[in-house]
Amino acid sequence: MIVSRFAPAPTGQLHLGHVVNALHVWGITRAASGRVLLRIEDHDRQRSRPEFERAILDDLDWLGFAPDEPGTDDFRAGVSPGRQSNRQDVYERAREQLASQGLLFACECTRRELRTAMGADLTDGSDAELRYSGRCTDRRLEWTEGRALRVRLAPSVERFVDLRHGVQEQHPFEQCGAMLVKDREGNWTYQFAVTVDDMEQGVNLVIRGDDLLSSTGRQIQLARMLGRREPPQFLHHGLIMKSASQKLSKADRDTSVSDLRAGGMSVEQVIGRAMHAAGFTTRPAALARREAEGLVTERYREAIEQLAGER
């Protein structure tokens, strides 16, 4: 059976970009007779907020996106296996597995030092992952508080088929050198946590935005290190862009679902605005969720037929 997931981070409010992703996840997965899991990706303890999680759950209920498991009420009830902060033992077991293979090393390099080493602009505000310089790879530092943890990547070529973009070829070692597993603040990183979660939760279809396409190869390699024989299938869809080079973010409050609701917009109006911004319609007219999902599934008909045939 196809198993996908919708995985917002509670570091801000749900916005129109999330709505577009949800329409892809629910539309494509349901059309392939699959199941949708809900995951709250609160691995960043400094930026995640309980109030943002509550708002995300409320917005999902209001929009009509009901996951198969866990339900939104399960998160409200307390500890949930769908919340990353409740899965520390799972990540720790994965860390121990990598350590037993001699694949981990401690690193004391700061982000500023990495940016300086690669000649990157220190003032551009970018939070993109930097390629690791290799400075601490063989220093045998003790992993203590204030030091990061990295996994050694092999200089392999990772080939996979994206259901939208076709055949992809990536070189994770050349992209990032050594993948960050836990940062200097003690947070499990996005790349590590989602790879472990997708493997442990049986996710075999990952539907997400184009901004994450470049990280797919390293996640496939990491999952293989952890024992996953077959990687998930991937579909990376287009983003809603704020400008030609800048994607929509949680800081764009005029596009947050909560603010649009407070301004009197209906579910259909919010979905219509999201689908228009994503290029599915010619004007931002009100649109029912089922109609919007129909537009998504029509665009990805061949991919859905392939997925349905592999159930």
C-alpha cells in the first residue's frame, strides 16, 4: 500500500504553500488508494512553538484535511508518535547504529567558520546547508555538549526517478561533504530525522516541494546506511514563489491560513487562492477541495497510474 505523509514544522503558521502541498499529498495518495500520515516536525527545539502546532492542527481541521493516523486530536491529547520531539529514542537507536559502523564523528566547526572556509557571504541570511570542509573528520574529538555530530558520506552517485522530473543523478558527498546529524544546540537535524521517520513509519511515497529535491540523494544514501533496501518514491512539485528567486515562507503573514480565516475568507476561497498562486487556475476564484485535488490528480495522472499499479 502507498503510504505518504504531510509534515509541517511548528515554527510558524500554515500558509498557502502548505495548502498546495496538502492538496498534492492528499489528492495523489488518495487517488492511488494510499494512506496519509501526519507528522509534526518539531526537531528544532529553539524555533518550534506549541501555539504554532495548535494553529496548524486547527487549520488542517478547518480545511478538511484528515490524516489516516495519527489524527489531529491525538496530537492535542499529548504524547504522539507523529511528533518528532516524542521520538528521541528512535533517533538515538539510529545514531547508535551509525556509530557502531564507525560512520559518525564529532565536529566543533561553527557555521561562520564553514561559510568563511568556502568563501560564502556572511551577510546574506541564507540558512541553506553548507558543504562541510572536512576539518574535524579525522580529529577524533569527543562528542560533548556544544559539539555537532556528523555522518561520513561515501563518494557515491545516487540515481532515482522523480515522478515529476524524471531520472535524477546526485552526488551527496560533493554536495555536503558530511551530513549533519545533530547540531551544536543538541537538535536532531531535518535531514536525519525525516530519513529515520520515513523508514521507521513505512513511508514509501514522499511528496514535497522542489526546494527539497537536491537533498533527496543524501537521504537515500543515509537510509541505506540504516538498512533500508528500497528507498521511497519521490514527487517534487512546484513552489509558490514570493519573487523570481524567493519562495513563500512563514514570515509572509498575508498568506497564512489563520490570518486569511480571521479576515473572513472561506475554505473554498483559501484553496482557490492557493491553487491560483501555484499556477493551476487562471484566477483566484473559490474552489472546493475535491475540485482542487481533481486538478492535481489530472496533472499527475501517469504518476498515479504507476503508483496504483505498484500497490
